[in-house]
Amino acid sequence: MELENGVQRWIVDISKWNPSPHYFSFAMSFLPNHDHSSITRFVKLEDRKRALVSRLLQYALVHQVLGIPFDEIIIRRTPEGKPYLVCDNTKLAFPNFNFNASHQGDYVAIASEPICLVGLDIVSHSVPKNETAHEFIQNFSSYFSSSEWYHIMSAGSSDEMLHIFYRYWCLKEAFVKAMGTGVGYKLDDVEFHQTNWNNIFVKVAGKELKDWKFWLLELGQNHSVCIARGHPRTATTSYRTMLKCIEFDDKEYYHGLHLPNASFTFQTVEDLIPVKYGANGVPFDISTKCDVSEDEGS
């Protein structure tokens, strides 16, 4: 199988999905029981929708890319919360297939890679309430390098200040999510450089990481999405043990690092559910509905 097939970018606009309670439960029934509480724990419907679609994206992508039947897919999480596929790695078509999901605002997305680590983050450019943009951003000053902070603070307006802040935050989140760490990572040591938000590279503790690539894209008027692609050896200890391969020769890794970055494909929730639909849009033949036995990790 071509390595390019392992580079997937899917996205769902949940603002266009307004399910009935019955249909929401129907869609959730395709997930393992242990995933249900991570969805129903939310009070607001919008939060439940994001959680449900995030899980469905993971199972649907694994099913389509790797050909694993829906009811045989097992996805767990590391102690830091990064999802990973439980399978016989020797049977995988890709050297290091991994994926990452993100959701905020109107969008839920997933990205996958066949060799490199992948990190994905979406940020909604929300305007703070009950405080100025400057006061809001000041709460995060310890997470930025002096050069990043200068770039944010020297913006021409409050709106532009927020825009730059959210872009840097998106980059940092995608970076740490790729490695499998949490926000406890010393983010002020992670310094991003860019030219008009292209040719992006990162320095950690002053040293440029040449085996990483980043893409920052805009979604509509008020969302940003970042994709980070990096070397598996930089993964956290807990996540590294879940990967098929950590070390690659220079030629193989260079090929993986420079694979084309696929465009995002918009999906609907119906695209993610493994059932067929009749001409009237009513689902039928639901015998394929999976009921994976409860597993540890949620």
C-alpha cells in the first residue's frame, strides 16, 4: 500500500448536525461501551456532539485506511490521554500508523500519518468575555517565548493580537499532542518561527528541530487548525511503546517527513457510521452494528 494513503485529513462541521436524541443514541451505539461515559459526561449537547464525532472519526478512519472491521477495532489511550490503536503491528500496511483528533468550536477533525508522529489542534478564535483581549492573553504569558510574546503584543489591534495568540497556541498544542505529552510540557521552551505563517519551524531550548514540519490553516473566519509531523523518537515513553517503529534510516524518515500534506476532506456523521441507508435516508441493515467488549482506557 502506498505510504500516501496513510496521510489522511478528515473534518466534520458539527454546526450542521442536529440529531434527535434517538439518532444521537443510535450513532453512539456503534462505539464500544467504555467510550460512552466520555460522551455522556458532558451536560451541553454541543460538547456531547464533539466528543461523539471525535470517537467516530477515529474508528471510521482506522476502518477505511487499514481495512479493520469496525467491530474489531480497539482504541485505547495513554496515561496522558493520547489515543492509539491496539493491534498486531506486524500486520499493519504502514511502518508507524498513528492518528490524532481535535475539536473546538464548530469543527471536529482527525489526521493520520504512516511514519511520522502526527499532532492536530483546532482553536476557535473566541473573543474573551468580562476582560479585555490583553488581560485574557496575559494569563498565558508564561507559555510563550520572549520573541513570540513580542509578536503577540506588538499586533496592531486587539483582534489581531488575539489572532496571533491563537495561532501560536494552535502550533504549540499540535506539537505536544504529537509527542503525547500534556500541557505540563514547558511550552515557553518551545519557540515557533514563521514567515507570514508559512515555512514554520520550531526551536526547543534554543535548538531547531529539523525533523519536524508544521502546517497552519484557517477554517472559515474564526478557526485555525495546525498539523504537526515529527520523529517518533521524540514521543513520550508511554506512547513510544505503542508505536511499531521508533528509529528509521535517514532516507526512509526523510520520505515520511516530506510526504504531501493531504487536504482536509469534509465528512458528515452519516459518512462515519457503518450502516447503509435507504433512499429515504432511513438506516437499514444494522446487523453490522458493533458492540466491542469493554476495555480499559477511555
